[in-house]
Amino acid sequence: MARKSEKESFVLTKPYLEKLACKIRKDYHLVLFKLGVTEHMNEQTYHDNKYDDRNAFNGLIDWKIKRQYEGKYEHDMIEHLKETLACVGRRDLCKELEDEEQRRRKQKEDEEERRREQANYEEEQRQLEEEEQQRREDERYEEEKRRRQQQEEDDEYEEQQRRQDEKEKQQEQEQRRQFEEQQQRR
């Protein structure tokens, strides 16, 4: 069974980062600055929530891609993100991120447990099938053995009958011959 690479994300998914971007809307300039992503901090005269959300989301995605490219593992990225959120006073989001990480980790462990159980079940089924196959082969072998034994007994009985018939014929012929000899003597 192939294991997922440690680089692959199971918490910092696009949907989660999109949700996080909506929550850091008013603080996104500061968060992105602390994360080291400056390309998405352009000032505009007119800001609306969708614009802020999009900039925050794109900045978080760029940050994640850059960190993955640098070979950082998701756990390290989560810790860095939590530190950054704590620095800008968003401890609520730190707690939420920890909860999400625990929930996803539990979900992953449950999936792995289900896979192990499924693999064990399939192995048990395979063993049962092998045992059933062996039982059938043993039954066929025993049946063939009984059939051969019965055939041998039948052949032996027929041979005995044939000998008995020959013996009776010989006795009958001997009796006739004796009878004929007696007839001739008289």
C-alpha cells in the first residue's frame, strides 16, 4: 500500500485556505506580510470583501506552494501559520487551525484503520477460499480413492465369479465325462 508523501496536504487544502482567507479579510495585509508574501498586498482605492478574500486566498496559496517547493512539510507550515496568526492577534484562528489539524489527522487515522480492517478482511476471505478449495480437493481425492477401491473390488468379484463359473463348467464337464464313461461301460 503506497503511503502519501509528507509534502501532500491534508489540512491546508484549497477549500480550507479559502475559508481561512475569508476569516482574515481585515488582517490579510499583515498576515501575508508576516508570511513573506508581498505580491498580493497591492493597495486599491476601492476594496470590497471579494477583492480582499481573493487577494488573501491567492497569497495563502502562493505561500503554501513556495513552502512546499522549499521542501517544507505541512506540519511545519501549519506551525508557521499559527505563529503568524498569533502575532496579528488572531488566536481564534490558531485554535481553529489546531482543531482542523486534529480533525483531519483523526479522519486520516480512521481511514487507515478502515483500510487495515479491509485488508485483514480480504486476507481472511482469501484464506477461507483457499481452505475451501483445499477441502474440495481433499473430497475429490477421497471420492476418487473410494471409486478406485470400489472398482478394484468389483473387478476382483468379477474375477472370482469368472473363476467360479469356469470351475463349475469344469466340474460339469467332468461329471458328463464320468457319466458318459459309465454309460459306455454298461
